[in-house]
Amino acid sequence: MAVFSDPFNALSNFQQALDAFRASSWLDAGPSGGGAYPPMNVFRKGDDFIIIAELPGVKKSDIEVLVKGRTLRLSGTKTVAFPEKAAVHRRERLAGRFDRAVTMPVEINPDGVKAEYRDGILALFLPRAESEKPKSIKVG
Amino acid sequence: MSKQPNKKGTTMAEKQEMAVREKKELAAKEEKTVPGRYFVPYADIYETDDALSVVLEMPGVEKKDLDVALENDVLRVDGRIDFSKYKDLEPVYAEYNVGHYERSFALSGTIDQEKIGANLEDGVLTLTLPKAKHAQPRKIAIG
């Protein structure tokens, strides 16, 4: 699917594409457990998958990613602090613990999983397992 | 919201399980001329003796794509997402949408505009708006 056919409309096309996949049951098949935070988006890039989650205000050292088989567990703590003598006028940012597990509907190579965290965005790179990749069969 | 600082001087709720909230779309007074949706960043605002602080959650926004303006006592923050990062990525499953962020606040009181501090860390922008020193009392000579 060409999401970026017209660079001027790239943003709204991309947003529409994401909206369309809100109805996708792609990740629902597995026995995912734990909480619902953080929300995740899953992308395909060639053979591999990328999971992206927004974790604004969470420190890199407070994020834990565990991989076992096809299941990923993402947990951590978000802290929101105020100075001692501050009068708080508005409080919208949420804080607390999070622990979420998702199971990918495809085999991934757990040893090849990479995590990157920048500007409050966590990206998990999940290479597809070699056994999942299509092989050409020589006709004898 | 009531403030209940604990002994550490903070009001965090660390033991609480985090809930998922749908992003709130910006209902701007003026319509955008460029396509695409904007979202309202979640904000904390607190005041100390010498400054007002505004903390905004804008995950994915880089320093270079951030605009902060204070005009006629209105603080306006505009954070843009670099969508080129999503190039070549094909969505298969989505739980949230991504877009630029914008939010404005009408400020009461006098802010020392020259000394506004901004810090962006882990997708959270902290603006420190120092209160202006009150005009020094002037001695009027009686002629």
C-alpha cells in the first residue's frame, strides 16, 4: 500500500491509514495479557515488523522489554513529579506502572529483536524468523 | 484538582496502573490550510513563587520541530512530527493515531518574556515562565 504517494497529503493519508487499521484484529489472535497501556501501532517493513509505542515522560532506564518466543512484554514506570512548594493548577498527565504483553501472530527471531527509545517513542524491531520466510522450492 | 504534596514534595501516583486514553483532537479557532489532524498535548501546570511551569507531553517531537510563542499574554506551543520516519512502514495494526500537537494558554500575570526556559526530554516539554520582577518602587521628589 502506497501511503506516501503524494508528499503534500502524506500526513493525512498516513492518519487515514492508521484509522483504517484501528479495526484490524491482527494482534488480537494471540493470548495477550496484562494492561492495555501503552497503546501500540504495528507496522510491516519488508519481511520484518516494527512495534511503536508512545511513552512520553518515561525514562529509558525505567523501560523493560522482554521477549520470549513470539511474546513481547513491555513494562515500566512513569513518574510525574512537582516541586515541593508548587501550586498545581492543572494536572492531566498520568503516572503509574504499566505492564503489557502482546503475542505476534507470526514467528519472530527473538535474538534479533532491537529496541530504540527517542523523544518519548519506543520502537521495537522484530525480525521475522528465518523459518517464516518464504523459500523457493526446487522442482526436481 | 487538589494538590496533596507528600513528604518528598511530589504528587506522583506510582502504584497506580496506567490507563489508556484516546488522544484529543484539536478544535482550533482557525482551520489549518495543510491537511492532517492536530492533537492536544496533555499538560500539567504549576506555579512556584518565582515561576509558572507548563509541562506538555509531545512524544515524537524533536527540538527543531518545536515552536513556542508568547504574544499578547497567550502562550502557544506547536510541535510537529517528522512523518518521514514512517516512510516505508506499512501499518498492519493501530491503536493510536499520530499527528502534530498544538495548544494555547491565556496567561494571567506578568511573565518575564526574555527569560522563558524550555527543556525537551523524553517527549515532554517543560516551559519555565519566570514571573517579572515587580517594578521597583520609585521615589517621587516633591518639588
